Amino acid sequence: MHSGLEKRAKLKVSQSTFEDYQRLLINHVRPILGKKKLSQISVTHLQDLVNEMIKKGYAPSTIRYTHSIICGALRQAVKERLIATNPAREVDLPKKSRKKPTVLNPEETRSFLASCDSHKHGLIFEFALITGMRPEEYLALQWPDILFQEEKATINRTVRWGKWHDHSWYFGEGKTEKAKRTVPLPGYLLQKLRAHYKAQLEQKMKLGSRYEDYKLVFATEVGTPYSMDRLRKRHLGKVLKDAGLGHIRLYDLRHTCATLLLRAGVNLKIVSDMLGHASIKTTADIYMQSDESMQREATDSLVSVIFRK
């Protein structure tokens, strides 16, 4: 890996973000740039890197993200007067493309939640859909974060996994400044959490000292955090299959929550705050995409306003 780029990419980013940077630098940057000095990196080298990623079929978002890391590192090198200009600024990038989130409609959501009730790990997925939290947020929740009397949960941290998702993990900070927030919890979900807490206590007593007590709301049989890969591969698929639904990702439960809230007429700012987005624009860019049914509702609303008695 190019040590100069690595050193400058590490400035002012979290450990987990830097590990993402490392993975991209190793997989894509090193084969093209090798051990070139910062002063030797040209627009041609960087364009070759982008073109190679396009040739291999990487998504435009991945290519643009890789480029942004390099551009930021070279920008820092310009500030340090190690190079005169930033060659990354002259690179031609693929057009932005935002993949439309996969979401469950109301009928599918009901089927999904009914299936959750019959699965051991179903509460995790139900909680994810109802709260709209990110997986790394609800998997880091601790019992003191669940305020039963106030009927809400506070989000104070995330869980992060070690380099390339090995077995190590640690608590980290949220994705944005607004990630630390409170999310209301409906009464029926709080009742399920109380029952879950009792079952977890029994498991702790059964294992004794073998149970690693991090006070996690959603913990493995030995008290450690679930990995997203384990949840998705071992458990989410079973819930979906029994519900008669196709494949979705863990993050699609968050997308479903947001989409259903907006379709119910909930104010965009409220939805943005619940999701912990950095700005209301982020929420609008991701979710304010009309479909045929929404357009039909809009037309019907217009007609009712014009011709109402």
C-alpha cells in the first residue's frame, strides 16, 4: 500500500473508517500506484485506477468513494507542501448512481413481523424495522439505553468489528453528529423487550462466569455482540423464507421504516431526526422517490380538492 496516502488518509477519521480506507487502498490503489512517491502520482495513474475499477465492474459509488479517499489524502499533501497540485481533481469519474432501496410494503411488513414472532432472533429484526436504527446502532444498545418508563431508547454508540470483520470488536461513535439521539418505542415492543430481558437473565445465570456481560440488549448466547454477517446469513433469511418474502438486507429494514413513515404522512424533518441523518437533504435524496401508487394518490388528492363540495 502507498504509505504516503495511507498516512494522510488516516488523519481525522475514526478507526473503523480508516479500516475501510485500508481495504480500498490495498485492493485497488496498490496495484496501480505501487510504491510511487507522492510527487510521482499523476492524473494518468489515477485515471488508470478508475478505469480498471470500471472494467472490473465495481459500482460507481465504490469507485467515487475510493477516489474521494485518494483526493482527500492528496489534498492534505498539498497543504503540507509535499506536492504543488492535486492530480485527483482532474480525473474523470463515472456518473453517480443511487440504488433504490429495497423496502417492504405494508402487507409484506405485516407478514414479516408475524414471522418474527415465531423465530428466536425475530425480536432483533422487528426492533430494527420499528425503530429504523442502523444495524451497528441497535447491536450496540445496552439495557441502560432502554428507558422503559419514558418509552424510548437512547443511541449513544455503535459496535464495530475488527479489520475485515474478524472476531474482534469494539464500541465506536455514531456515523454522524446527529447519530446520538432518542427514538420512541411503542408499548407493545417494550413488553417484548421485558420478556427478552428475563430470558437473557436466565441465560446469564445458566452460563455463570462464561457469560461475557456487556449489558447488550441483543447479545449472542455468551453475551457478545452479533455480527451483521451472522444475523443476515443465519437468521434473517429464515424469517424471510417463512414469511414468503424474497431476499432483503439488514439495512432494508431501516429503509422500510423510513418509507412507511413518509407514506403515512410523517413530516420529513421528524423522519430525518429519527434516522439520525446528518441533514434533511440526505433523507430526501434517499427516500423521496415517488412511484406509480404515490403519483396516483397525488392525482386523486388534487381531484378531491378541486371538485370537493
